[in-house]
Amino acid sequence: MAKSNNNDTGVINLIGAGTDITGDIKCNGDVRIDGTLNGNLNTKGKVVIGETGLAKGEVTCKNADISGKMEGKIIVSELLSLKPSSSISGDIITNRLSIEPGAKFTGNCNMNDTGNLAAESGKEKEKK
């Protein structure tokens, strides 16, 4: 029997280098940012911010690999990997965290199990 995974659509959404997007993005597939995103990103897939990428806003995803810059809160339900060229200014909420030497991080980090991440995110939104 074939394995069915509703979150994995096989679609990769790409914001290329030199592209600036302002606004919120909501999708089910993976997202790679090599340009600039000014807004919130919510996906059930993986987020990759390349070395030339910049994300300003709140990012919510399943997994994330950061090599570029992130300014704002990031909520990752599974694994967040910070590569040597990464720079994060903002809060992190994740289940598992990998930080390679050279990565820069300024902010608070809260590590919870997957079940508490959605509740934590919901609490923050209720405060607004």
C-alpha cells in the first residue's frame, strides 16, 4: 500500500533572488526564499531561506533551514536548522533546534513538543 501524506504536495514555491514580495503567504507546499518577503508565511511544508534570502514577519512551518536573514518570529513544529551564514533577529518556537557554528541569533527561544506549538501560537495571536 502506498504511503499517503496530505501535507506533502511535491510543490516548491520559489521567491527568487532580486524578487521582493510584500504581503502574507499561506500554502501547503515547501517554500524557498532567495529574495525578500515582507509579510507572514504560513505553510504545512518546509521553509528554506537561502543565503541571499530575507524574511521579515512571522514564519510558521513544519521544518526550516535558514542560511539567510530572518527578522521576526519563527514557529517550527519539527526541526529548525540554522546554517553558518544565518542571522535571526526575533523569537523562536520549535520542537528541535540545530545551530551550526557561525550562525547568529538574537531573541528568545522556546522549545516545546509539537502539540504545544499550535497552542503557543494561538495564545500570541489572542493577545493582539
